[in-house]
Amino acid sequence: MTKLTDHPITKLRPPEFPERIQLYSFPTPNGIKVSAMLEETGLPYEAHTINIMQNDQMTPEFLALNPNNKIPAIIDPCGPSGDPVEIFETGAIMIYLAEKSGKFLPSAPQAKAEVLSWLMWQMGGLGPMLGQFGHFHKFAADKTTDDYAKDRFTTEAKRLLGVLDEHLRAKDFVAAGQHTIADMAIWPWLNAVSFYEGEEALSMSDYGNVARYLTLHAGRPASKAAMNIPPRE
């Protein structure tokens, strides 16, 4: 691909501003992470709704961008070498945007390692476990008579919330003493607990530091905007 319009995704979602970063997403926790990052950095971008309720993510055009059929994904029409860059997976996207903007990922080795550790903690632990908890607690509650799966993911979600709550004692930020891509990755998943109607099942009232942290980070102007970027159709 030598220019943005060479990519099949532009047939599904034609760009109005082809010189900007193109975001293909939906306001789920993973989608909100990248929208918040783009809002925080101030990088020019154009958001396109990939409606996962209508299986837009399964179209050949989107699969040409992300063969794993998950949102979000981006195309930067002007990458480091001047050529377009395609990226999927939220961690990869957020690291790329941090490096492009020079924001929200410290350059000092120890601080950077701390931020990346917590970013990967979210991607490998908190997000998947809360997602599975939400599925079995809210969406599959009447689809199985076996409580094993729900109990397993509830227990692990509570363990991870406990890890975070202890880590956040006297801290406003999860890593490096500053607002980073790790915070932007974590708070949307904490926010999803209410959508899953899981506050009581996860004993959220036991995690006071997590509650304080969520209020702080979800209340940022960029976070509030990201909750509806791109807008649901």
C-alpha cells in the first residue's frame, strides 16, 4: 500500500480527510482506549464506525486491515518513512501513537518499563478477565446451568481488582507517577463493570482506591469525549 486509498477499507469507509490518522472502531472498552489516546495527544484523526452489532468487523474490507476481526484498528497515512502504516491490537496502537506524538510513554528506561508492564497487565489480565466475567454474568446467565465459568472469571477478576487497588494506595497514576497509556488502557475496562451490572458480584465497594482512580481518569475531558468516539450509528 503506497497511499491510503489503495486499502480496501476505504471502500467500506471512505475518508473525508485522507491526510489524517484513520480510526476504525466502536465505543467498547478496547475502542475507547484508543479514542482516548487520540483525544489526549491532539493528533489529527478521522473516526469511522465499525458497527460490531452489524458484523462490520467481518467484512472483507475490515479483515484486510485486521485479520483477527476485532476493533479498533488504525491507518496512519503518513508513517515514520512517509508511507502508510496499518496497526491493529490496542497495545500496539497505543505504543505507536505515544511514539509518534512523544506523549504518554516516558523515555527513561525504568519508567517506560513500568508503563509497559501495566499496559500488558491490562491487555493480558484485566481486560480479558472482566470481559469474560461480563459475558457469563450478564449475557450468558441463562445459557448454562454450570456456574464453573462464571465463578472462575469472577474470582480472577476480583483478584486483579485487588492487585490494582493495593498498587494504587496513595497513587493517582498506575505507573511512572504520570498519566500514561497504561491509565488509558485500564480505566475503560473498570468503567465497563457498570455496563455488565457487575458491581455487586465483584464487590466493587471493597476497592476504594480503584473507585477513586476511575473517577479521576474517566472524568478527564478526553475520556468523556472518547466514550462516544466513533458515535454509535
